[in-house]
Amino acid sequence: MLCFLIGFCALASGCNVKKYIPEDEFLYTGANLKVDRPSGIQDWKSVDRELESLFRPQPNTKILGMYIPLWAHFKGSKEKPGFINRFLKNKIGEEPVYLKDVNVPQTESLLLNRLENNGFFYSEVDSEINRGNYKAGVKYELELKKPYTLKEYTYDHDSSQIDSEIQELMEDTDIKVGDRFQLAKLRGERERLDLELKNKGFYNFNPDFLIFESDTNQYEDRGIDLYLRPKRGAPSEGLRPYEIRNIRIYPNYTLDSLEDSRDTTIIRGIEFIQDKPIAFRPDRLEEYILLDEGELYNAERSKLTSNRISGIGNYRYVNIRYDELDSISEDGKGFLDANIYLSPLNKRSVRVELQGVSKSNNFAGPALLLSYRNRNLFHGGEILNITSKFAYETQIASGEREGLSSFELGLKGDLIFPRVVFPIDIKERFAYSVPKTKISLGTEYQDRRGLYRLNSVSASYGYFWNANRFVYHEINPISLNFVNLSRTSPVFEDILENNPFLRLSFEQQFIAGVTYSFSYNKLMDTFRTHSIFFGANLDFSGAGINLLNKMVSSDNANQFLGFNYAQYNKGDIDFRYYLRFSEESVIATRLFGGVGLPYGNSVSLPFVKQFFAGGPNSVRAFRIRSLGPGSYAPENVGVGGFFDQAGDIRLEGNIEYRFPIVSFFKGALFADAGNVWLVNDNPALPGGKISSNWMKELGVGVGLGLRIDVDFFVLRFDLATPIRKPYEPAGERWERSFRIKDGEWRRQNLIFNFAIGYPF
């Protein structure tokens, strides 16, 4: 600790930037805002955030109280800075921000402007500059007046068609009597009306065609009447609805297409115009078009049509262009021709990938992938993917379990239909996206060096789709997995001999059932202060085979086609909540719970379906698969524990504070808790069965992390230590001494994790 303090003091002394500041300059330390406001103001936090955002420029960055980026800039700006100083300047350096760079009068004007935009008219602002030895900051004081509130909101209209539409839309306005005057709400109201009118045929409408007028003369208590009306002199075509007359689609559009080689097919009044021979079957493409001849223009349906076609996966560009016609109907409608130009991707492609793979089970290594893709196999947007894989993996950072490695060979084919394929014809009209049908078939060979060889064949048939921008569904009515364990070593035979449940989990070679996945994800919206993710997975296996065996009166109800099959019901949920203080400063939390219930001829889940705890994406203070089940403590920590320490139930909670350090370096402080348990008692794993004391068997750990976060990947380094060990005797599970100087303690209790990507 003494060495640490000496090093920190030396760093602080070396990073002192005072000597670099010119005598006539003051280093800007930022702005301070003091507000004297009336009580009872609604939604003040959003106004306060808007005011704080006006302070420009931002002062120089501090790290641990020191101007390290500024120091790097000064060191790298010397006459002969040297390689290291130049490197630091280019990577993390910041130019100094001085008091002279701050325009105080302009900031005062902006503060008053934003207050008026939020209803606080006639407010007052004052400022004071506080100078120190070589630093200076600015203090702004605001005195707010009582805000203006809405007394009445009406639409000033006549009898035209657009006026009647706007009058009807006014019923759903977000502007309510009693609200504080807010300019942003008025802009939002115009944009809402613009969008709704464009969905009712008003193709050329613009939000600038609507204006607000206010009247405050009737009230003495800062009340305001608000009137909305069309702008005088707005062009007539902007106030006229438009009807779609002709729809033309060019499924294979290129600039050099020849007119005389094109073929035209008409379906549902839609003209499909493409070169011969046809590139895309018109009857297949028609399903994606939400436009109809004779209907009013609708911006939302136009956008959804573009999204649906893009979702096929065949086209590089989807361009919907509307051409106005000169004629006008007797009732004042205009006419549009809709032309949809589709520029296809290359039909066939071959790809070679050399990957560095890091898995959640702490295995890492190189992989070579060879892929072939056909994007339009049957001229209906069908995609065929064939992928072969060659990979070598070894387990890293696993303490006594290091040395596990495997060699894998795999071949997988996916056939994706951009529509629902079902024995009965289903005419779906999903607006946001069309469900896709996926048929998969694959085989894999795995050689776990020194332990066993595993051959597997898998097949599935199912559907997946996005219900909207946030919701995703995937269901596989048919999910098959056949596993054959062969060439077991004496070491692995001993592991199986000591754990009969584990032997049964490997012998259940046939897994057949139904799977379903659901996710609701708003985490990608970085502008949200509060955002959530919810995911759920269901996996039901064995019930269908058991029913089939009963129907055919099978002699052995525990086998199908001569193979043992698994029977279980499994489900899990994953809930995540992010609290964002800024785009890069986040508190991220996760709660995960999963249960697998074996039944019939299964006493535990198949090995590939079991839960485990510990590792870089779990409770990081425990090595991979070293936590649980329950309070079980293996006599000899080694390779056998990798297979023994898994369970049928998993519960886990995580909390992590993520913050920026400098440039693409990010930091994290975290705490994790969790464990796995067994449903049925296993004599080979005493203490592993779940009981009413499950809370006392949670493993808990804390730690800190460093992340290198660039645009396309994240490298993550986490260092954690357990503070509660469920495998210790009752009453001794909480860690009470942290012997940092003890090498043996550090080896057992400082757990390093390396991974790619964030843990949640």
C-alpha cells in the first residue's frame, strides 16, 4: 500500500500542468448554475438538463483528479517530445481550454432563450467569474418568473377537407389545458399532425404549413390561449390529398436495363417489369407490397413496404418514388404513380473467415469458416447458406482446470424462405416484417483431447420475425439433436463412474422437442435514460416422442429408434435494466433465472442443456464452472469439476457501473451473485439439490474491469474476487480477510477474466 501511495503521489506531481499555463491565461474549470425558481414546477429536471447543455466549451478532462489528457498535450508539444510523448498526445491529448474561450454574454442570452422556450418569460440572469491562481470558472444565477400555462387550445378552421382531418386529429393531441408553455411541444404537435396527414393522403404537406398564435391579454395570472391554423399562402398541392393510380415494380433494376428485353406481369393491379428471364417471381414479391391501386397515399404503408422488401435479404437498395400526375379529380384529389426500383445483391457469394473465438465457457482459439450463399435459390428470395467450420479451442484462465482443449469440424446448411412455409396456405399480412421460415441441418465432430469424441447431428424447422423495432420472436416446432459419445478415455470413464447422473446426461443421445424465444430490446437506444431488455426461452423435449411411443405401443417407452431420448421442460428469463447518466456513463443491471425440470426417463438435463455458473459472463469472481451446484465442494478441483459442477436451476444477478476513462478505454465496477442447483438429489454431488436455504448458497463477488471499446468490437478484462463462497462451512462463507500480500491467497482469490464483448 505504501508503494502505491508513493507511486500515486509521483504521478500526481508529474501530471501537474500549472507550469505550462501562460501567465496571462486562466484554465477554464467549468460553469456552475444556481437557479431561484418558484415551487411546484413540473418536469423541471428536463429543463435543467437543457440549461446545463448550453455550457460551452467543456473544461479539460480530469482522471483521478488530474489533467492527464492536458498534460499529455503539453508534453507532446515540446520541441523534441520523443516518441512516447508524441504517441500520448495523438491518442489521449487535449488542447487547453482557457477562460477566454468562454463567451459569457452569449451563454446568458442562450439561457434566457431556453427559459422562454419553456414558458419562463421575463426571467433574469446574472454571472460571476471566479479566478484562482491559474484557474477560473463561471457562476450563473437565474431568477425564474412564474411560467405561463395553457388555458385553451383550439384549431381555427373552415370547411376544407384538410381542416376537417386536422380537427379530427386534434382529439389525440398531447397539448393539454394546464400545461406549461413549451416550444418543443408545439414543434412535436406540428410533426405529429404532419405524419398523420401524410398517412391520410396529403403527400405534399409540410409542418411549416401550420402556425401557432397565442393570446395572453385575457389573463392576469400568466395564462395563455393557443390557436392553430393553416399558414396563409400555403400552396394548394400541399393541402390536397393524393390517390395512387398506378403501381410499377422493377425487381431487377439496373441503369443499363434494356426496354425491349423487359417482361410485364400484372398481379392485383400491380405491374411487375423485369428483364427476361425473370429474376424474381411476381407472385412471391406481391406479398410484400402494402400499396393498393386506388387508395390514398399513406407514408407509413410506403415505409413498411420498403422495410418488408429490404427484409427479404436480396436487395442492396429499395427506392420507392412517387410521380405526380397533372390531372385532378372532381372532388379535388391529386394522383400519384408509385414506382418501386429494386437493385439486387449478387446472387452467389463465397466467403472465407479466419476468426479468433472467445466463448462463455472460457474456451478460446482460432477458427476457419468457409461459407457459400445463394440469395435467390428458387427466384422467390430463398437464401441457402452452407458453412463449414474448422476450429481449435483451449480453455484459458481456469486455474486447476487449464489444459482442456478441443478440435472441432462442422458442416451446416440453412435454407431460409422469406415467408411462412406451412402445409396449409397462410395468407399473412404482418405489417412490420414478414415471418421467415428456416430449415437447418448440420453435423459436428468434436474431439475433447484426452477425454472423449462426440459426434452430433442436428435439424430444425421453424419461423422467426420482428413484430416491431423492439420485439423479436422465434419458434421451432421441430428441433432435433442426436449426440453420440465415443472413444472415451480412462480419465473420462472415471469421471462418469463417479457421477452416474452425468453418465445418463451423456447417454441421452436423442433430443427432440419444441423451442421458443422472445425478446424485447430497447438497450440499443442510447438516448434513453431508462432502457430495458427482456428475453425468454422455452424448450420442451421428449413429450412428442413419448406420445408417439404410446400410440404405436412401443416395447421400450424409454427409447426411440433404439436410442435413449431426453425428457425435460426448460425455461429461462433474462431481464436487463440500464440507467444512463450519459451516453458512456451507465449503471447496467441483469437478473437471470432458469429452470429445467427432467422427468420420465431423465433424472437430469442432457449435458449440453445444463446450466453452469462462474466465468466471464456469469459470476466473475469464480472460475468457469467452479460455482455450485448448491454448496457442493469438489474434493479435487480438476478436469472432472468441469463436467460435475452444472445444474438444472440457475439464478444470477449482476450490477455494473460503466464509465469512460479516455478515448476508447472504458472502466467498470461490478458485483455479481448467483449459483446453480439440481432438481433431483445426486449422491455424487452432496449439497447440490435446491432447498429452502438456496439464498444462503449464493456466491457473491466484486471486481473492476477495463474495456477497449472501438466501433466494431470490445475487448474486456475483468479482475474480481469472491466475498462469499457457498462451498465453505455455514458461518464461514463471507470473506473477512483480504490478504493481498499473500501470494497463495492472490492465486486463489484474484480471478482474471478475458472476453470479447460486454457481459450483458
